[in-house]
Amino acid sequence: MSLLSVTGLSARQGGKRVLSGVDFSIDRGEIVTIVGPNGSGKSTLLRVLIGALKPEAGQITRAQGLRLGYVPQKLHIDPTLPLTVARFLQLPHRVPAQKARDALARTGALGLWDQQMAGLSGGQFQRVLLARALLCDPDILVLDEATQGLDQPGSAAFYELIAHLRGDLNCAVLMVSHELHVVMAASDRVLCLNGHVCCQGAPEHVASAPEYRALFGSGTHGALALYRHEHSHSHDHHSHDHADCDHDHSNDGHSTPQSGGAV
Amino acid sequence: MTLFDGFMIRAALAGIGVSLAAAPLGCFVVWRRMAFFGDATAHAAILGVALSLAFDAPIFAGVLIAALTMGYAVAVLGARGHAMDTMLGVLSHSAIAFGLVAVSFLSGVRIDLMAYLFGDILAVGHADLLVIWGGALLVLALLWWRWSALLTATLNPDLAYGAGLDPKREQLVLTLALAVVVAVAIKVVGALLIGALLVIPAAAARPLAQTPERMAVIAAGIGAASALGGLQLAFWIDTPTGPTIVCVAAGLFAVATLLDVLRKSARA
């Protein structure tokens, strides 16, 4: 049985339907990455899975006693709130200091123990957030664009750390990422999302799928194409309304081989 | 004769009681950037005073209900996507204006409105003391009980959901605590200056603290010191007590900020 699965999931955010008919599941030991353009519902899906957002329709099945370690997208800590790393790790539940130190050591951030959260660099901050997620001995680590704001070597090191932790803890990893080249190297399975599941499977399979190419282009095997989104994406057999998609079609005048969307 | 017979002693006890509850709560007000929310809740108290006088109900109950209603109204309108600061401005000033108008309708009742706007700590009686300390202990117990959950929800709502907490419930806890503090503090500093007792001690404590808990404790200390210092100073130089307490708090804030600036420039 899978750790976590959803069937027929629909969800709204801010009055707009951003997800419809999503089926998805994740097993122990798997690294699954969700990719998709801005506004495609990636973060919404994660928020539904961690329980922050009630779905409009659909079933969510969690394995009994499922423990979920959540690493949010960049967390803003108000400078009026004095908070050391050590204290941050004790929220919301007290854990033994040794356990907190072990978690920090695992993410290579032990030296930050006494530092103020507000004074950390982007990379340090993400390592502390990751350490915090490890404290509940998670069955699934859920990461929402955890490497946003890190430079390339920084995010490469971060994903290496994730893969390492997956091996150590035998947990599943579910993440949202913008960095397609890393995704292709680091994931067991990729879920390509655009309001619905466009395609999913092994990274190589997804990279060559026409739906994925329609979204990201095929130029460098999908690696660098995310920000050159020069096509009008449409799946004719889906009934969803593209007025709902936030992606910008101002470049539609350019002709590309993918123009018109392959189905 | 009992120990609490002197009006100065009662005033001191009242001031300390209110400060001890207001300062830790004020830390959350500062961390969550809710200073205007605190003001709006406090201003609703004037409307509460008018209603209690009209229905011949205890002032404490009327103020509590008005403050809770204000908290609820803010939560509902906030969820509907109104700009928060504009909406708080509308609600806060409307509450005070409607309150003042409502009081003027009460024929035959001659009340000293100044006492509710600026407090009358020297007139605190035995029953008032009981209410003040009861309310203060209730707020402290509430904060103690929900402390970790409140802190987590303050950091990030999704982080709270991820840990199985409901940030909306924690917001409700804060609204309730704020209403109780307003209801017990109106006698001490008055509706117009309750916000000061919430925010100033917390702001003064910030540069002196390394953890949230220490900030709350230091803020409580600064609050209590302001209450005692203000009371004494008002006695010496014959000034209104409530505003003098706030002046002393502001002075302590200036000292703490200055110390912080000096320490930082010494390190640089």
C-alpha cells in the first residue's frame, strides 16, 4: 500500500479552481518531483497533501500513523521575533537537545545552533528548515521549492543531501521544483502538472512525453526550456479552460515546433 | 483595615496585574504585526461601555463582548480580502465614534467619559482588583497553554498545518486573550492607551532578548516597572496616572533602543 494517495482531487485557491481530477500516489523510498509552469497548482497540491487546504472534491488516503516532515517555501521570520536555531527546532514540540543536534548534523548545519534565524543565509536557512522536518522521523519529506534563492552549486548540494537522507531514513520524498535539470537527475518519478496531471513516470519517460514538451519545450531535453515558454499549450481532449492558466502567452507570435501542443 | 486598603497599593496591584498579562500578549501583537488590531479592539471598548450602561450590565461584560465582536468582525472581513489596515482604520474609529454618540443618548446617566478614555487607576476598588487579576491570570494561563502552537502559527500558517495544528484556532485564542486584556485594562489606562501597554513593553524588550520566551518575560518586567514608575511619578508631579504610565514605558523603550544602538556600534 502506498504511503499517501489521492484520487479525483479538485481544489480551489482564491476562488479559482487550480486543480481538477488529479490522481497521485507515493511509496516509501521514492523521490517524486512535481514540475509545472507557474500557477499550475504545484504548491496547491502540496498544501492539500499536508492538510493546509481542504480539497473541493476527491479522496486522500494516508497510511496509518503517517508522519509528514514539511519544508515550506522560503519562510519569512519577522525581525521583531528573536529566535535561535535551537529554539526554532523545538517548535511546536519539545524534542531532546541531542536529537535536535543530530538533525542539524545530518543537514550539515550543526554550527548554526546558537545563531539567530533572522541572520541566516538562504542556504543555511533551508538546511535548518530541513533539519526541523527530520525531527518527527518522517515517512514522507515534503519540500516546496526548497532551493528557491540558492545558487546552482548550493541547490545541487541541497538535492544531493536530500537523496542521501532518503537512503539513510528510508523515507519518501515529495518535492516541487523549478529546476528541471536537477529534477531529471535526482528523481525516481516526475509528475508534470498543469491544473491536471499532464503526464508522469520516470524522468526519461516524462522528458520525452509530448505533453511535457508542450509545456517546457524540447530544446535541451527540457532542461533549460522553462523560461522560454513560447507556445500555446492546449490539450484538446481536456475540457479545462485555459483562461485559468496563469502562464503568459505574450510570445505566441513566435513559431516553435511545439506550437499548438501535442496530444 | 486590610493590606489592600490603601488606594495606592490597590492601584499598584492593578497596574502590575494588567502589565503582566498585556506584555506577553503584546509580543504576539508585535510579531504578527497586529498593532492596529490591538487598537481597534481597545477602541471597541468605548462602544462596550455605552452598551453596558444602556442595559445596566457590568462594564466588564459589555467591554468583553464589544471587543470579541470587533475581533470577529476583523477576522470575517479580513478573510473577504479587504485591505487590512484600511479596514482596521474604518472599524476602529467607527467603534469609538459610535460609542461616544451612544453614550450621549443615555439621559439621566452622568458618567465621566474621561475615566474610560484615559483610565482611572486610583479609583480601583477591591472588586476591580479581583476582576483584573482574574482576567490577567486567565490570559497568562491561555498563553502558557497554547504557547508553542501560537509561536508556530505566528512563524508560518503552513508550518502549523504541517504539524497538525490549526492556525485559525490559534488566531481565535489571541483574539480572546486580547478582548480579556482590553476589558481588564480599561480601568487602568483607558481605551485610548491600552494599545500602548501591549506594544511598547514588547518593543522595548526586543533588543534585549535572544529567544521569544525571554522577550515575553523581559516585556512583562518592563510593563510592571512602567506601571509602578508611572504611578509614583504621577503622584510626585501630579499628572494623570494612565498617560504617565505610558510615558514611563516610552522612556524605557528609548533607553533599550539606545543601549542596542550603542552595543551595535561598539561591535562594528
